[in-house]
Amino acid sequence: MKTFPIKNTIYLILITSILIACQSPSELSGKLEGLEKEAIKVYLIQPETLGEVATSYLGTVIDSAEVNSDGSFKFGNLPIAEEPVLFEIAIQQSGKAPNYLQTENPMHSNYMPIIWQSGMSLQITAHVNDFQKSFSLKNPSELNKALLNLRDINLKAYQTYLEGKQWQLEDGIQLMEKEHAILQYQTELIKFADATPHFLPAMVALRWVSPVNYYERVPEFLVRQCDKWQQNQPEHAWTKQLCEQSAPSNLPVLVGDVFPNLQLSLITKDTINLNEQLGKKLTIIDLWASWCGPCRIENRNVLVPLWKDYNNQGLQIIAYGLESDESAWKTAVEKDGAGSWFQASDLLGDDTPILKKIRVQTIPANFILDENGVVLAKNIHGDALLAWVKNYMKEQ
């Protein structure tokens, strides 16, 4: 009788184990609660690019499953994925596009991101009416645990800062309150993305920060994410797309940058170079307009008292107005008591080259510079700006 050396026997056992592991069945199935008579279908969607994550109508539908009368469903055409890949599972009522994603309110979102790899067996349970909120997985992987944790963070932040809030947008104060609430909500997702060691969950967090792809108020976040994943996932196509989006030419002037030395035309018809007029301790570059309600409130309630209290201590304010009507501009400056500091405008409205140089599209906006023109902070408004300047001046 022939015998095999022990070394060969161990080798065969290892090969057999690997083959068995590779042949382990892939399964993606689940059960929905709260079914009514209306037909429900479940879709498996693959975002091909970073910009397609958490975006309606753009992801590619790669499989679908009918929901049985007992709420059960099972995908039958699962893709082969040797590496973890991000999918989105969406439920749709009859007549809805397969890749329609409800992204405005996470409390009622009809989809949930998951991370899939061949050989995985994922069992889902969820309620039809609050699919993302109630979504759970049996024995989730570490990557899917991270996504579920992100989902919980997103829901809690939404409930805390945005749920049920109704702002009167014609009211300048409430408009700024809304922007502040949105930033607080985004900050919770940003903290997750900055802390997680997992690439795909971080990309979902990044997209949930702004499904409409608007990062003007948080551009430093994009830069941090680019730097982080260039180190850890340099070959992933989404890293390259992220870093293209976070290139300096696509973002406003960042905290830590030297603010450009702009040449400004003043309301007095004089011209100044910004660098020659920097405050000895601090300079606020204020972007505003006579037609901007929150800007006018900021003039009267924040900038006027700051100027009064700190101009003699080394504070400078240089305001730039997005104006096209010189008369309206001058009237607003006079009414707001804002004529004590530099007021500049090219009277070209939104077409001013100044905005292109600093890559800003939204007002009110501000940049707070040190005595050398380095940006210390930006887009701080209201009481927060009053407190920031007060604390900074105390420390100098």
C-alpha cells in the first residue's frame, strides 16, 4: 500500500480547506416587516463612482428580488467580488425607479449601504416604512458593523439638530441658525470619517455629509480625507476621485493658508492692497451684500460691536460686497453703521473676479487672519464670532 509523506498530507488538507472556503455559498436575503397589499421590490445597486454613493438615479442596478407575501426575499444573481465592494440595498414601491434613493431624511430612507464580498452570507431584517432606520444584519462583518454604527450616528445627529425644525428662511437670523444646525449635524459624520480605519464606511460618511456634493463650508474635511486615504488606499479609484475633488483649485482658501493679497476698490473710490491693511493682531475678511439678510444682521449685531471694542487693540475689518447697485450698497453701509471699516466692491455682483480668486460661492462668509495674513478660522458668525475674537484678543 502506498503512503504519502506527512508533509504531502498536510499540503492536501490545506488545499482542500482553501477550495471548500472558496466554494462556500454566497447569499444575500432578508425579511421585511410591515408589508401591506402594495407590491414591494428590493434592488441591489452598485455606485460606480464616489459621486454616485447615496445619490438617486445614478447607481447601477445589478440585481433585484421579489418580496414574498411573508416579507421574505432573496437575491439570485449575486456578483463575484474578490475584494469588499459597497452596494446599496433599496426597497421600492410599484412605479418607483429601481435606483431612486430617499436621501433627504434618514428617518425614512428607503435604502441602506452594505459591504459585500463573495462567500459572504448576509441576512437582513428591516421594516418597510423605515427601512434604513430599522435595518439590521445577522452576524455582520467588521465593515458592516462600521456602517451600522455610522447609520446610528447619522440618525442621532439628524434627530438632535434637524428633525422637526422649521426655519423662516426670509428671516436672516433663522437662516443662520439653519446653517449652524446643518454644520453641527455634519460634524458628527465628519468625526466618524476622520476616526474610522475603514475606507468604504468613511466614503459613505463623506457622501452623507453632503449628498448634493456641496463642501464649501467644510473643505478642510475633504483635504484630511484625501491625505488619510492616499496613505491607506492609494490605488482605489474613489481615493483618486476624492483627491481630485479636494485639489486646491476646487476649494475655498483653507484654514492655514495665506490669504491672497487682493487689490480692492473701496466705496471711497480709493484702492488698497489687502496685505498693506492687515490688523496688527487680527483681520476679518467679511463677504456680504446689501440684499443678504443675514449679512445685514451680522453688520449691526456683530461687526459694529467688534469694531468698537477691538479696533484700537489691533483688529481690522475688510468687507467685500457682492454688489451691482452702488446706491443700494452705500445705503446699506450707512444704515448698518458699517462705514468705519474698509468697504470694497467691484460692483459686478456674483461675477466679481474676487470670488473666483478665493473660490467662494456662498455668503455670508468670512475669513479670520492673523497679522501675517494666515487664515486662523473661517465662517464663524453671530455670538460664536464675538466669543472667538474676545478669546483670541485675551490670549495675545
